Amino acid sequence: MRNLITDVAGIKVGSAHDPALASGVTALIFDAPATASVVVSGGGPGLRDAALLEPEMTVERIDALVLSGGSAYGLDSMGGVQSFLRENGRGLEVAGQLVPLAPGAILFDLANGGDKNFWGQPTYWRLGLKAAKAAAENFALGTSGAGYGATLADLKGGLGSASVVTEESFTVGALVAVNAVGQATIGDTRHFWAAPYERDGEYGGCGWPAAFAREHLVLQSKGVDPQNTTIAIVATDAVLTKPQAKRMAIMAQDGVARALRPVHAAQDGDTVFAAATGASRREADIFALTRLGAAAADCLARAIARAVYEATPLPFTGAKPSWRQKFGG
């Protein structure tokens, strides 16, 4: 186990970023078409091809999922991933043409100090193509890919991942780009809200504070502008239907609430995709599905904390400090 979403059989992940731009893309490529659905809980989402993931829609499987920085400009990245897939013979065949399906979501990182003078250029398309080409079982966390330019109210955000095996021996994994309106830590302390779910000191082993003070619950926020969004993917090797994947995505959203405060705000575009590769060749009954959803929520909470813990600061004046820069360790 790598403690990455790629522990789920049938998944590879690649990232690409531009340090001067201070933004990037992360592409999750399925070895074979996978069942997927999505839940949007934030008030300001940016999505491409997400409607086809609803259970009542005709399309049953997709080829990839994409997370991108760049706000609405980042929607171009899904086209770059789509181009990679078609070049490799992937896609739904329609009237003799291959149409790869690579839905995705974007976050806002246009105010992080990077050089955003990319207007008129297919910058994110190229980053999407590069991320897809880099897809592998191992990938970097923290200031990488879609999390490269991500921030929180008080700290540098980033790219995170985690995995676990359920009682039924299904593997569950999470991948997230954390660019939240609020905090991942409790007040001004080093302690993560996701502390109870930590495994093997994966984000410092700090636990919760000995006691909670009133000031720990005072909300910190980037402000009223929609400059945020936490976008995530949870996945399993179980065989799931689209309605089951939808339920898994709904339950996984709880992981965002366990790790960040506040969440699902009007200024956020919080979105969680859920996918099933079916690589285990075993179906999940209603009890197993419940445990899959609970495991996905826990995994996502851990992945969020790991994203912040592994991040490094951007080299710009006024850039948000990283967790390690502020608290050491």
C-alpha cells in the first residue's frame, strides 16, 4: 500500500504544473472505463461533463477524471486529457469516432501571486495533456498538480491522497486538491481537524489539542470573493452501479466537513467524484456500500490533511506559509 488512490487497482495519476503560473493539473486515468458519479455541495462550482455522471443519464462509464487550477480557464485541461486518451485508442465509439470521456472540476488560484499572463494561449490544455502523459502509480503530494497554487485562509493548500482496505477487502482511495475558504487546522494551532482519522503519523501525529477554547471555533476565511473550492475524487475496486457510486460520493462529502471549517459555502465549489473500477470483480451489497462510503469519507479527510501537511510555500511576496513553515516538523 502506497497510501495513495492508486492503491485502487485500475487507476493511475499524473500531475503537471507551471511554477511561474503557480497553477497545475492532476489527471486520474482509468486502465479501463469505470463507473462514476458526482456530488456538488459548494455554491460556486466549475465543472465539465459532470451532468453525464448523474445516475439517470445514459453514459455508464468514463475514461478519466481531471482536477485543475485556473478557475474557468482550467476547464481547457480536460480537453488535453481527452486528446491523450484518443491518441491511445480510448473512448466511446460513436458513428465510427472515438469520444473519450474525461469529466473534471476546477478551483480558483488566480490570486496567488503567479504570472497569469496566459490569455489567448491553450496553457491548461497543454498542462492537461502533460498530466495525462505522466500518469503512474506514484505521484507527488503537496505543492503539485492541481494543488500547486492552492491555498487556505491561513496556510498553503495542496494535493493530497490516502487509501484504506475495508472489512470486505475492498480498497478505497481519495485524491483531493485543497483550496478551501477556511482552515484545515484548529484555530491558530498546529492541530488538524482531521486528527482522529490519522494513520501512522501521516500528517504529523499531533492529535487534537488538550482542550478546545472558544477562539478555536472562530471562523477564519479568505473573504467574500469566490476564490476557493476543494475538489476531490474517491474510488474503489468494488463493482458499483451509478446510483451506488452516487451514494458513495454523498457519503464521502462528509470527509470534507471532517477536515475543513467551514465547508460547502457560497464562495466554494466543493465537489466530490466517486468512481468504481470493478477490478475486484466483486459487487458491494448494501452493508458493504455503507462501509465503502464511510471509508471514503475517512480517506478524504486524511487526504485533505496530508495535502496541507505536505505542501511547500510559493516563492512570492505575501504567499501563504506552509504548515511545516509555520509549525515546524
